[in-house]
Amino acid sequence: MFVHADKLQLRSHSSNEEYVSCYNNGQVEIYYDNSKKFETTSTGAAVTGELDVSGTIDMNTDTGRLKLGAGDDLSLWHDGSNSYIANTGGQLRIWAK
């Protein structure tokens, strides 16, 4: 079964709560309790809130960076040969338990 549309939305019948929105040549949005939590973008995807991962996160590119902090204060990356940690805010502290 195929549904052909330029905009497709799945909503609840009784409360008009949005579940999923799909746009022609554009994003796909997924909602939880009528609040957008996941959206595809032209460069990948955006997640609002926490992302809990039970497995491995693979970044199979030598140009990708893990950026943390509101101003990307902490970065972690690998260039194919070397690994880097860059800290531009405050002290870099490594804790061991």
C-alpha cells in the first residue's frame, strides 16, 4: 500500500495530537506527547531532549567531531591518524573512580 502526498501527518483522532509529519523534499518529524523530539535535516538529524543509547555510536568518518557544551567548549575527534581532545572553556579535568 502506498500513500502519495506532499505532506503526510499522523495525528490522534480525539485530541488532535501530532505523532509524525512528513514533508515532500523535506524533513520527517517525530513527536512525543505533541512535542517534536526527532527531525531529519539536510545534513542529518536533530534530537531534542536526551538520547539514550544501549549499543555503540559509530562515527565512521575522519571529519566528524563530538562537541559538548553550549558553545562547543569540549571537542573530541580523530583525523585518521591521530586523536584529539580540545577544551576551550575552564579546566580540563579527567576523573578516575
